[in-house]
Amino acid sequence: SHYQSPLSNSYASDEMSRNISDIKIFTTWRKLWIFLAKAEKSLGLKITDEQIAEMEAHVDKLDFQAAAKDEKLTRHEVMAHVHEIAAHCPKAAPIILMGATSCYVGDYTDLILIRDAINILMPKLARCYDRLSKFAENFKNMPTLGFT
């Protein structure tokens, strides 16, 4: 059996579970590869619009089984996913992750997921703060008994 985080089972909302899901992580990697290719193209590297369009057409087409199989061989999660998308994007294959390390997608994806998690949490925290302040205001004159 595989470890499953309590953050993605019992304690997380559906919205937060989607935010930290493998689907979100791996599609974010693909979007980052596209952003990288567009930036490199703008700097004059030989990257075609056709290569970029090919990657864009496959952002959401994930083959988890193929990636897992490749990861057993490469022992490298990012490269397994590079190989997986390259199999479906033969024209773009040479430019996927070109000039960057695997940390590029790993680190930036972490930051994106953290940002999105904060955006999910902030309205909920604001609502809690609002409710607590109203509760405190309503009962501010009520005597209470405390133990020390």
C-alpha cells in the first residue's frame, strides 16, 4: 500500500485536494515547459510555433501508467514525464525542458501550488476572523469563569 496524506483524504476540501493532486502538479509542469519554450523563442532560440502548439495540445493528456513505467527505468520523476509528453509531441520533444533543470518545474510548481492554496484559504480565514470578532463583540460584557 502507498502512503496517503491526511491533507488529501479526510481533512482537505475538494478544492484543496484538487490543488495538491497529481493532475494539477503534472499539468503545471507542462504549462511551465510551454512558458519556458515561449520565453526561449522570444530570446531567439530555434523554437517554432508548431512545437509550442503541439505541447499546448497535450497539456491535459496525461498517461500516468507510461510515466510510472518510465520512472522505474530513469528513477527520475520529471524526466519520466518529459519522455511521456515527448512520445505524444515528437516535434516538440527536443525543446521540452531545454536549457533548464528539473528543479525549474519542481520548485515553481511548489510555489504555484502554495500560492493557490493561500488563495483557497484566505477567504475562509477571513470568514473565521469575521465570525470570531462578531462573537467576541456580542459576548464582550458576559462574565465568565476561568481556571488558573
